[in-house]
Amino acid sequence: MLVAVCLCSVARPAPQNKEQVPHWSFKFEDYPAVSDFKGKPAAPVLATKTDRMFRTQIREAAKKGPNFAGHYTVAEWGCGSGCVALAVVDAITGRIIAAPSGTLALPLPEGANGREFQGPVYKVNSRLFIVDGCPGEVKCGTYYYEWKANRFKLLRYDPQGTPAK
């Protein structure tokens, strides 16, 4: 039995190197969330046909609580190979807000040094929302949004291949 334990510990694969986090043009800490949600999240209000079509994914995400801008939950689900669909749920009211990209294609990098898109990037303590990919499978790049006055305001768009400044 001792031999089996020793062999298992030797046979474990080496830890994988995590991909380096890209340098973003905007900093999350420059867009602090204005509220800190406490309590049970409201049930999502399924007001549109699209909301009802993806009700399971939206409800499951909303149950987990806020993950964006203090009291919002970004729901993400797959929509095919290299594709993610998004919706934003207000944990206080249950209102569902369309994410700035709707669906986001994440094409595979071209070549060994190709660009690898990160998809949607956000934090619970920030109003900055980054969309890194190809919204609606067009105009690939990095989009920076600020969540302000109950809407997404585009701050900047860096086309694919444009370095962050």
C-alpha cells in the first residue's frame, strides 16, 4: 500500500504554467463599484423571448450572486465552439440588461505567437467591463466599457493587433 501511495505522488503531472494576464488599457481600480450587495439576489425577471430562451443559464448565474459592479451578475454560457453569450442581472431588482456584446466569438490564435482573446473580463468591485474578442463575430479587438447610469458606455475600442497604450 505504501508503494502505491509513493507511485501516485511521483506520477502526478507537473503543474501547468498559467497564461500571463494581458495588459489592459484601463485599470479596474479606476472604476470602483458604488455599492456592495448583501443578501439574497432577486430572481431574474424574464421579460424578453431571449431571456426566457436562456432562463436556466441566467437563473443559475443569478443564484450565485453579484460578480460585477457591486450588485450585478454577469451570466455567461456557451453558444458554440469558441463562443460565449452574455446577460447581466441586477441582484436587487432582478432586471436583465443586455451585455454590450450579446454573443462573443473567441477565435483560436493564429500561429504560436497568435493573440489569444480573453472573452469578457470584469470584477465585482469595479464598473469596468472589458470585452476581448469578436462581438457578433465581427470587429475583433478589445472593447472597454464603463457601467454608468444603468448602461454600458463605450470608453475605447482597440482593434485586433493594436497594442494597449
